[in-house]
Amino acid sequence: MSIYALLPPLSPFLFSALVVSGLASKALHIALHIRSLPFLYFVLYSPTLILPDVFVIILARVLLRFPAPEGRWQCVSTALGGALSLITWGASSIQFGFFMQTGAEVAWAAGGSFLSDPAAMKILLSGISTVSAAATVLGLMSWLVHSHLYNLTGLGLQAIRDLCVGSYRARYTLIAAPRKSCMASMDLRSLRRIIPAVAICVSLVFLELTRPSIPYDHLSGALPLTLLDAFNKKSATVEGCREPVVPFPLMTTDGKGFSHPLFQPDSSFVEQWSRATWLPENPPRGFSRWDLSPHDRAEKDNHFSFVCGSDDGAFFNPKNDPLKVTNLGGEIYEPLQKAFKEHSVEVNHVVLLTLESGRKELFPTQQGTPLFEGLLASHKKENVEEAIDRLVTMTPVAQQLTGEYATDSKGNKVDLSNSTWQTPPQEGMGGLNVRGAMTGSSLTFKSVLGSHCGVHPLPVDLLEESTLEIYQPCLPQIFELFNRGKSQSNVNGNQTARSNSEAVKNPWKSVFMQSITDDYDRQNILNDNMGFKHKVVKSDLESSHAKYKVKGKEINYFGYAETELRPYVRDLFEEAANNKTRMFLSHVTSTTHHPWSTPDDFKKQPYMSDQGNINHDLMNNYLNAARFVDIWLGDIMNMLQETGIANETLVVVVGDHGQAFGEDNKDMTGTYENGHISNFRVPLVFHHPQMPRVDITANATALSIIPTILDLLVESSSLDERDSEIASSLLPEYQGQSLLRPFLTSMVEPSHHGHNPPPPPPPARDVSQLEPRSHPDSPPKRSVWNMGLINAGGSMLSITTAGMPYRLILPLKEEFEYTFTHLGEDPGETHLTKAWTLATLIEEVSPKFGDESAAWLQDAEKVGKWWVTEQKRIWGYREA
């Protein structure tokens, strides 16, 4: 027997592949949302969910007839049907492969962006094994049923035709039209057969027209029709007019129906702040809103836009931001005041370390977190103590940076003598450690915008911000502005130092370093827009002109391990020490990114065992990658000490986002379209050897980094007189709070428009926008609303308030659900409440958590939707 006899005929097999793949994809699609669907409604509308699939199946069956050799159109028809089947088979395989990797489903709308990015393609290809496995299984199932499916479908279509043409028998072609009309061939018997069919069709049409659009329109999507979303990409533009200001939805009133004036656009912005006295003649990029009025800017460079018919509110104005809560009127923490008065804190250099997938629970690892308990669950009871002792010694450098020292299985403080870095033994020193920080985005460089520029990201997929003007000055641009001021002062010979240190006269040098590519999602363009003139990235490491030859191999699809940067980092530190240069180093780690590979010579530890019903290999790889990065941080701290600049360097450590695993949530892993809280809790540390240790518990974000750095530079007298004036003027312009001062969860509204508000109340208790005023004439309060975009950026928004334990995942597209959690009672988000509408969500939440939670949800949705519109406006983003 020939092997070809075992192979299925081409057309029946392709048809079977389309049916099996399409229906399997639909089953997975529905299963991912089944728990949030009311059972009775689901049963009622379920027949309508497969109507698009039925249409695709009929179309494919008509196209995929047995080919007739003499029919040219028959070949074309078969080719079209075959292409339809192969596309469906491939798309379904990708969907199942993606689900097996992450627990989520593919968003085809973002597919076009990934396919056009070579670096992103490597991410997609990393899951080729699971996609291939899914394709093999679907192909095998299709082969087993191909003849039955093909014949049964053909008979079914013939039966439908016969209902129409009665006893007329035409040659079975599925395309040729009968020569007799339906009405001419009908008899009473035929009519009896048609009536039930017509009734079914009418019922389906009625259900289709009356069903709620959310979520059933999304659930009824069928392959390959849903692939068309990948070609429906909206583009950004900053040409023409910006959108007008949208009123804030939670305006307070004076009892007579009038909105509180602080929530209205301040028309004095252009006149009072269009030019700043401290701005040089040709300022760096990033300061244009102080340099020219909007009309002047439009005449100078048509890259920028303005509001049609009005300049008011065209660009970001902190005085008009209803979400801004400032603590600049509060006192600096007392231990810091003493250190600043004694001039023991000197900040001549800033190192900003961004930890890829840096979870707070691993910075440092210690007992008492949901993650730690999940890690121990993989071990047998008799091995738990050994597992604890191994886990708590995993990140010793993080323990020293944060001051959060772990305890072993006996309750004793962990011995850190084997750490790669030993912090100087000064008790109570080390700087600020923030517990409770959240990221502004689970997409890395949207998050970086917050830490480097103090801005909220743009709520659209991927890094569209790279094509737009960043609405606040970034750190490199601020340091460049300091440099230009120094040049003018040196020429005029009137340089004045505010401290005895000669370092305030030295110029700043901003450098960006990472051991991976900067081509992914236009990061190189963004770095340039942020003001970095010096960089070391993968292309520089591999260059034939590289100063140091790469020693190791690439460890992932982005590039090399961080240790390849060691000689470049040392050179930069030595330059800062010897050449009297003030250094700003931004370094992004990458080893803790999927697939969590480490260099071959790095010895892995068995942090996870085999207990439980999931495979713990991925988590074990991630933990070892986190240990590798912890060792690398120790190397950086050692190089600061060895070059003699440790005592004058502020080291800021922040996570770009977290990383969800099966140990956190069995339903979904990874960051892509996953709003789980493990993707949002990040470390935030401001380390300085001469700063007293201050532990801060605050629901802060990376928006506080620039205000804290500027505040610290001013208060520690680390700037000359002119730079201090600039920093003091810029400080209230940013949306975040300075963490040198007590963090406020809300602020009493000032009664005037002054740029510097009166001293805020002490943060003795948590208050929020929801808190009722005791008297109609009492001043209103505004809350700290923290927004976090969920990777890839345009689909879901995480919303919290600093004074409340609630969290809402707000869908920005119809295919996603509302999700509520009470973080006080469920810090690991193991019991999510989901619904397709806010009203349904409130019905489920209110009986459990009271009317306060329901009121908060209503306000959170309003503020979240307003924030999305406002961010697009102040970024100058319009969808074409």
C-alpha cells in the first residue's frame, strides 16, 4: 500500500482542519469568560455565538468541493477555501499556544505591531514549541474526522437545499443553482418541513438582535474573521488641533450647583508661565511649554498643535490637574532635616536602576508575603525549614538596600556575610524605602516614562509615546538645563555655590545602559526624546569599535547578561570620580525577563520543589534570575565604593512592573493583558549611605521619583544657586509627591489658584474623595488616584486610591471584563469578582463590602474614563 493512500484527500482534510480549529478556538474563547456570564443568559444566547462560525464553515464547504480537472474556477475556489482553512488552523494553533504559555487569549488587534518589529518577532517565536504542539493536535483530530465531517456537512447542506426545492433532485454540486424556483416545487409536505426551519431562523435572528452587545458581540467572534482586527490599527497624529478639556467628573459644588473653581481650566497659565526667568535662550528639548506660547510654538514648529479657537488648557498645566495632590507644604521627615542641616548628605551623582519584572515580594524575599507562602507550598512539610532558609538568603543585597532584613526558619536575623556587597555598618542609615509602591504600567518603557519623566503613560497599545512630545522635562533634560546654566555663569564669572563642595560647579553627564537591544518597540527613539546623548546597548557591545569585547553568549532573545556592562559601568564611575563629572546613570536590567535564562557559568539553586498541580520550573528560573540580578546590584554598589563616590551617590531602585506566575494565579500568567496585582507591586528605594533610614508605607508610584530627587538636591544643598532655583521652580510642576515629606492620601482643596498651595493637613488618617463632608461649607478633598496601564496599554486600566483598599480593573475595550478586589482582605487577589458591566459588578460587590465599595466603584469608573481622555489630550494624541 502506498503511503499516499494513508493521507487524507486534500479538500476534506482542509475543511476538517477549519471546522476543528475554528470550533476549538471558539470553545476556548468562551471558556475563558464563562465564569463571568450569567448562566441563563448564556444558555439563551449561546446559539447566536456560533452563527459566525457556521457562516465560515458553510463558506469553506462551498469553496472546498472535490476539484474538477477541467474547471478553472473550481481550482480558484479550492485555493481560496484552502487558504481560509490554513489561516484558521494557524491562528487557532497560535491561540492555543499562547493560552498554554500565559493562560490568556491573543489580542489580534496588537498583532500587526508585533509583526512589524523584528525584536518583537523573537518574543513570538519563543513560543513556537507550544504553537507547534497545538497545531499537531488540531491536525491529528482533523485527520481522524475529515471524511465524516466533509460528507455529513455536504449532506446537511443538500438537505437544506431540498427543503427549498422539494422533491427536485439536482446533481450535488453545492454551487449550481436549481432550475426550478422554491415556490414552484413546494407542496404541503415540503411546507411542513420548511416551517420549523423558518421558525429556528427567525428565533436566531431575534436573539441576535436583542442580545446585549457586551459581552456577546465579542464572544461570537470567529476565526478567521477576528484576524481582521490586526489590520485595524489606529495611528497617532499631532497635527491640527488638540481636543478641548473635558471637565473632571467628580467636581465638588458649593451647594448651589457651581463647580469648585480649582477644577476649571486656569486661563492665566499662558500669560504667567509662558516664559520662565530661569530658562536660557536655547533650552533643551522638554521645556517648550515654558519657552513659547502655543501660537508661537505653532509658528516656530508645526510639529506641535493647539486647541482650535483657544489656547486655554492646550498643554499640561499642573494647576488645572484635579488629580494632583501635593505635599510640598509639609515638613521634611525629622531625621532627614537633621542630616541636611549638618550637611552630611551630599548628592553629586544619581544612579537610577530599573529592575525588569522586579516584584516587590522578591526585593527582598522574606516571610509573610502571599508569594513566599506560595513558594513554600511546592515543598513537602519535612523540607519547609530548609526551603525557608534558602529563600530568605536569595536576595541579600536587596535586604541591605531596603533595610528589610529577613528572618530564617528559627526566627533569627539572616546572616548576610556571604553577600557580594557589604553595606557600611552604620545603624539606622540608608535612605528611603517605600512599601506599597505600584507601577504606572506593566509595559516596561511606559513605566520608564514615569520614573524618568514624571508623566503618566499614554493609554494606547505599545510605545506610541516615542512619536510624541513628552509633556514634562525628563531627568536628562533637567541635568542638561543645569549644564547650560553653568556655561552662562562661567562666562559671566559669577558662579556661586550653595555649599562648600566644588562638585556643584561640575557639569552633568547622562548615560543610558542596558545589555540588550534598544530597537524593540522604538525604545531607541524614546531614549533620544528623553534626552540621553550617551548610551551603551547591545549594538554597542557587538560593535567592531567596542572598547571591550563581549565575553558571554546571548542569554535571551533580547541580548546579553548585565555583567557584560561591568567594564563600561566602572569606566563611568571612574570618570565621575577623576574627571569631576556629575553623573546620571540610567540602567535597565533584563535577565528577569522571559525566558529567565542565566549565563552558563551561573549555578542555579533549587528554590522550588514538585508539590502541587502545576510545573514550577518557570518560577524556579525566575527566582534564579532574580538572584543573578541581586548579585549584579551588589557589583554596582561595590564599584561605587571602590571608585570612592558611594557616599555622594543617590541610588534609586524601582521595578518596571511585576511578573505573574501560576503560583500567583492559576488562570493567567505573564503581564500581557493580565491585571493581576503581582504585576503591579514593585520596589522603590532611594539609597544613600549618609541618609537616615526612613521606612515609608504609601501607595506611591514612580511619579514620585523626579520630585523626590529634585527635593533632595535642593534640601541637601547639592546644587548651586541658579540650579537650585530651577529645581525649586520645577518641583511643583510634577504630578507626583516628594517622598522626603509625609505622603498624603488626599488634600483639602485650597481656596485660591496660587501655584504654591497652603500647607496640607498632616496624613494622620486615610481620607478619600468618597469621604462625606461633615458640613456643606467644609472644604472639599481630592484623593490620590493611581492609574496603571495593563500591557500592552490600550485594553485595561488598573485603578486604586491611596486611602482605600479597593482596586478596579477597568476595561477600555468591549472584549474585557470589569474586575474588583479588596486588597485589604485579599492581598494576593486569589478571589476576583468579575462582571461584564459595572452595574452587575456593583450588585455582586455591594453585599460583600458595603455601600462604600459601590460608591467607590462608580467614582473609579468615571475617573478612569476621564483619565484616558485627558491623557490622550495632554499627549497631543489623536486616533486617525
